[in-house]
Amino acid sequence: MRNLLITAAALLPLAIVGARALAADTPAPAAPPPGPGLELINQRCVFCHNTAQIFSERKPAAAWSATVEQMANRGAEVSPEEMKVIVDYLAKNYGAPTESAAAASAPQQH
């Protein structure tokens, strides 16, 4: 047991140095764009989710709509009008390209 504690104490500084090095190499995430959708997310969603979790997702509008509806069904206090504002904000700022847009940007085979 004593050897385990000594080993853990010896490795702790290495873990701290490694974490600091990784943090230095990782760019800070961009601040989310302002807007009424962001205000609603901060008011309604952060009780269960942190914004980094929300804004790390990239989904098309239909998937954002399904996610917001699922959260409302689980108890998020959000009106249908607020849901639309949130979905529009997320789709605009954190949307994934649609299949047709992805196909259009793909290199053409000759």
C-alpha cells in the first residue's frame, strides 16, 4: 500500500505537467455568436448541459429539432416558440452540412 502511495505521489507532478502541455496546445473554443437563441440556451439548457457540450455538436436542422423536442419531453421548460428560436440558432451556428450540400462540395469523379 505504501509503495502505491509513493508511486502515485511521484506520478502526480508528471500528470499536471502533461495536462498543462495539452492545454497549451489546444486552442480556446470560439465564443458562441450572440443572439436570442443563445440567451434561451443559457436560460433553459444549462441546468442539465454545459455550453461546451451543446456547442460541440454539429447537426442538421432536423436533428437539432429532434434533440430540442426530446429535451422538452424530458422536462426542459421551453415553449414551442422558444424551441423554434433555439433550433434556428443551433442550425445556423452549429449545423452540419446536409447530404446535398456535402455531395455538391465533394470532388467530381471523371
